[in-house]
Amino acid sequence: MRPSSGSDRGLALKQFVDLQSIFRARCMSKCYFQFSSTDWVFSGAAVEAAREGLPAIAISADGDSTAQTPHTTLTSEPNSNLTKSAEVYSNLTVKFLAELLLYGVSEVLPKNTILNVNYPGTAHCPTVDSFKFVLSRVNENAAVPDVITCGSNHLPTEDKVIGSGCYVSVSVVDATNKADVRAPIQAAVWNRHLSFFSCLP
């Protein structure tokens, strides 16, 4: 399934819902997916899912682009910034989940891990193609080496990634302590989706 062109205002949301169904069906109720507009809401549900052995993914978006708005805004205000953001984020999520499932459901994520994904605002990133995904870490820690990417053994923090423009941060988090995982587990995610990730400028 590919992201829509945005010509149909309802198609983006439909694709997002459809992909959630496909994701759950392919995982045969053995995966967990959560979308929220606030960071770290995943701490409860996604952490528990990962602890139960379910691949858990939490996706958050910039608050300025995701203010609480009735879903009817998609049709009643089709040209509003919030509607446009909803379309971009839903299509971006379709693209991200499609990549995760590209190589099958087996070992989508290492055991007891969560993917924490953060989208930046859409003001300067109007289309799905505007965005690139960057492997990141939640907290900076110069004393701990990360997987070697982009010529460095230290991953950028989530704040640095989403503050750099149209870049989506993807952090691998330990479900047992909510901390960044060590390099070998980061490497498992990096190597599986090597061609999907980009480097910051």
C-alpha cells in the first residue's frame, strides 16, 4: 500500500485505518500499534504490550499541527492547516508501517523493545515526500556508544532530529526501563531498514 496523493480528502484517513487492520491481521493479534498527539503517552499501553512480547510502536506528532479537533473538520474545513496536517501524518504513518512490514511480520522488532516515532510540524513539510526518517535516541549520552550510522557512533536525539526540519525521529526504547537500548539492538533495527533511514545534514 502506497501513500495517497491527497486528491481525496478522506482517502488518507481510510488508508491509515486500513493499514492498522492489515498490521493487526498480519501480526495475528501479536502486535501493538498506538498513535497519539502527545509524546510519551505510549509509556503505559505500549510498554505493557512490549512486556507481553508484542511488537509495540508509538507515534507522536507536533502539538501545533495536531490540536484537538473534531474529525468532521476533515470534510467541513478541507483546506484548514489541521486537515492538511492530518492527511500528511496519516499518509506518513502508512508509509512507515508499510516499511516495517516490508520483510514480513517475523521479528518486526527485537524482543522487549518499543519504537518511539516523532513527527515534526507540517508548516514547512507539506507532503509525505518532504519527510525523511532518522534513527535517533531519546536521551543524549556521550559515554555510551550507539550503532554506527552516518559516520558516527552517537545517534542524534529526538529533539535534534525533529528540530532539524522535515525529519522524523525513530528511537528504539527498552520496554523494561523506558531507556534507550544499546548498540546491538539499535543495529538490528538499522540493518533491517537500512535503505529507509537517512542522515541529518
